[in-house]
Amino acid sequence: MEKIRIHLKSYFSMGLPQALREIERPGQPLTLTVAADTTVADLLAAYPSLGLGGPEFDLILVFVNGQLTSVDHRLSDGDELAFHIPPTGG
């Protein structure tokens, strides 16, 4: 099975899963190797320790290479995957 490498970034600190806080170095993405046909949803399901797949994260915005996308997006080798929490207020 062909594998690809993707680069995972997060741009929020409040609520950042403990797994990412421990692994991520400031300014440097976490690199993961996954199957070539992996979608964002597949990635979240395969890595539950990232803490990004539960219902409390339904509002997180997903970006691949700087473009807003959905969890159905199929990842390619070298993609940079980023998660953002939209601003809220009241």
C-alpha cells in the first residue's frame, strides 16, 4: 500500500489536545505517514489520541494547504493540514 506524508498544524492553544501540546514544537508541524487514499475524516478516526474527532470539535475549520476544505478531502503527499477554531462572541 502506498504511503504519503502529511504535515499537521494547529493554530489554537485553548483546548489543544494534550497529545499535540506534547508533540508539537512551536513553528514546526507534526509529520504523519498515512495511506495514500486517506481523507481528513480517516485521519481523525485513525488518530483518536489527537483529540480532534469528537463531537466537541464539530465547529473546527479544516484547511489543507491554506484552503478551507471539508473532512471528506482526500489528502496528498506533502499536504499541510491545519485546524482552526472560528471566533465566537456574544
